[in-house]
Amino acid sequence: MEKALRPYFELTNAVRTGDLELFKSVAEKFSSTFGSDQTHNLVVRLRHNVIRTGLRKLSISYSRISLDDVAKKLRLDTVADAENIVAKAIKDGAIDATLDRANRCMVSKGSGDIYSTTEPQMAFNSRIAFCLNMHNEAVCALRFPPNSHKEKESAEKRSERKQQEQELAKHIEEEDDDEF
């Protein structure tokens, strides 16, 4: 299976990194495999995801970057393409930025200090609760019902045991009476 899935693994890595050149080279290298698997149309549609991933990385890395640099870093053909892609990504909510058309740049909005909020504490608390629940369920699963290791009593044995208990109780009662 490793040999059959190698092209898809490399393609996935290219999409994950947001490198359009790597994506193009992998798509060309394994085009016959994608064609025979009838996934060529899917690969063509993934180009958009590669560009979006690269743009997301740029918006996180830079607070302000020119559209010229965006086109170079994403390896797009023209600056107009970069402008259109950035505008669409902003409109779709893929990136948190604004497009400064006068200065021809993308201005990313700051993410702020996440550690000054309660979000990390809530995430940590939910993980702890999950682990505690898993532990409690495991402990409950390990418990055995009481006396499950003993053999089941037959009706004869049960009546015999009850009779012995009654005799013992009478004997103890008689001893108590003798002492007083």
C-alpha cells in the first residue's frame, strides 16, 4: 500500500505546506497515476487549497506585506491574481486581514495575546476532565460484581446454610441468656 499511496502522501504534504511550486511538481510527476486513479480533477481543484494555505501562513507571519511580495511568495503569475485571491480570502473569512489598495498591500489584524484570555485554561480543564472520565470508566470496568468468584449455590446448599445460621443464632442467644 505504501507504494500506491506515495503520490497522495507527497501531494498532501504540498497542500499542507502551501507551496505551489512543490504542488505543481508533484502533480506533474504523478500525473499518470492520478489519471489512472481518476483523481486528476480532484488534484486540479486542490490548487486553490494550496494557495489559501500559503496565504494563511503569510497573514500570520506578516502584519503588513505588499501584494508584490504575496505574488512572489505564493509564486503566482501576476500581482492582480494575488490581489484577487487576497480579496476573496478576506471576503470568505479564510484570513483576518484588510486589503489596502492604495498602498497595494495586505494588512493582517493582530491575533492578540491568547494567554491573557481564559481559553487556554478552559482547554486544559476539558482535557483534564476527559482524562479523569476515562480513568473512572477504566476503574469501573475493572470491578467485579460481589461474590462473582464464588460458585452459585444450589437450593439444597442454600437451605442447609440458612439452617446452620439459624442454629448458630439460637446457640449464641442461649449463651447470652446464660451469662446474664
